[in-house]
Amino acid sequence: NSLRFYGIESHAELAKFSVRTALLTWICFSIMRLCSILFCICGVRCPLGDTSDILGGSQMIHIAIDGPAGAGKSTIARRVAEQIGFLYVDTGALYRAVGLFALRAGVDPADAAAVEPLLPKISLSLAFAQGVQQVLLNGENVSEAIRTPQVSMAASGVSAIPAVRRFLFSQQQDIARSNNVIMDGRDIGTVVLPDAQLKLFLTASPEDRAQRRFAQLQEKGQKADYEAVLADIRQRDYQDSHRAVAPLKPAPDARVVDTSGSTLEQSVALLRGIVRDTLGI
Ligand code: DC
């Protein structure tokens, strides 16, 4: 009955119909491929999709999450990455490792002339143990050492130096080339992964972010003063968004998500929903 309903009377007819549909799909796909290659050769972004995919480039899915310090990017991104089986990459850790190296070398992290000569002495790598990112600085695991307030400020200092940004750029792109990633930072959607299939700019009021950071520090048993945390956040916001190179700002095609007043669970659910609706995963 169901065959008749669609105007197909027998299984032989159904088979013919399927072959015809498959052939038609293949022809349509070939035409799209041809158009995309022509667009690519002409150096024009193809309206049918990412041309680099067609010419054998990255087939990976990239989700860029940018935003100011303390907006909850890392925790939210890590959770969503776990849920969809993507690698979560925290690019701030790379800047922190360079900041730590500068501090240990007794150098002012904001002094470009002093930091630049240090770069050839730095070898950084990211390792992923059960999906958890570890940062190795010249072979030493500094994942814990880079989480102090001094290193936060040093990271912000070195991140304004163009040579440092160039130094870390290819490292970030290399990881994305061979992985489905959720990458968080300040310039992921604007500079590092401008072709990311989904770009989010996660933000919250400075007071909200300071309150969360303050609670985190207290939880870890570290001494904290709310006003000092708030002042730190405001200063880093200013530095990160006023630097000349790759300043913190939403990409024109980024979706801005304000998590002020939301719990972590609500923010994770919101982002998970956006990923599902946009990318179908
Ligand atoms: O995300 P975070 O707080 O760990 O980042 C530390 C500093 O590194 C932050 O002040 C800005 C800088 N940063 C950057 O400039 N670009 C990135 N992609 C990531 C971090």
C-alpha cells in the first residue's frame, strides 16, 4: 500500500526510482563541486560552502569562542566539547605560558624589546590527557603554574606583542587543521579561525565575572578580595580590547551571548542548543 501511495507499483520500479535519485544527487553534487572549484580559483568565497574543503583542505568543524576574561568561556566550552566529542583548546594557556617564561626570566612581560629575544628559547606544546589540556613549557608541565593572578596579568602583557601573537598563531592553526575543535580565546573568530563554522562571543558584566572568579578562588582555598578581582578584570578588559594587534572584539559574524545572571548549567545548555541548531550536532 505504501508503495502505491507514492505512485510506485512494484519493487522493481522502486529500485529504478532509487537509482535515478542517486544519479540526480550525484550530478547536483558534481555541479556544486565544479562551481566551488571555479570560485576558489578566482579567489572568491564560494556561496555554496567552504571551498578549502573541496580542494582537499580541512574537513574539520571549528567552533570559535571569544570573549573577555571570566565570562565562563573555558568551563562552558569544555563541557560542550565533552558533550559533542570535540577537542577543547584553551588558547589563553599558551599566552600564559609565555607570560610565565617572561616572569621567570625577570623580564617585564609588557616590554616587547625584552620579550621578543626570549621567544626562540621557548618551546610550547599542548598535550591532551583524556581530553584535558596540559601545557608543556620546554618539556615542563606548567598547567597549574600558569593559573596565578600574576601570570594572568603577564599573559595579558605579552599578548599585546605582535611577535608573540605570530609565534603562537601557527601552533593554534596546526591543532585545528587536524581536529574538530572548540577553541577559546580573544581572536579565534577574527584571526586564528576566520572560517570557523560557528563563532560565539561570550560575555558578562564585569561585576558578574568578578563574582564568579572570586567564588572560584575561594573554592580553591586561595586568599581573595572581591574589589581586587574586579579591578583586575577591568584592567585586563581594557588591555585586551585596546591593544593594537588582534584586540578583543566580536567577529562581525559572531553571535554575542551574554551570560550575566545565568548559572553555569544554563549557559552550557544555551550553548549546546546553539551548536545543535546551527551545526546539527
Ligand atoms: O583566557 P585567559 O584569561 O587564560 O587568557 C590570558 C590572556 O591571554 C588574556 O589576558 C588575553 C590573552 N589572550 C589573547 O590575547 N588571545 C587569545 N587567543 C587568548 C588569550
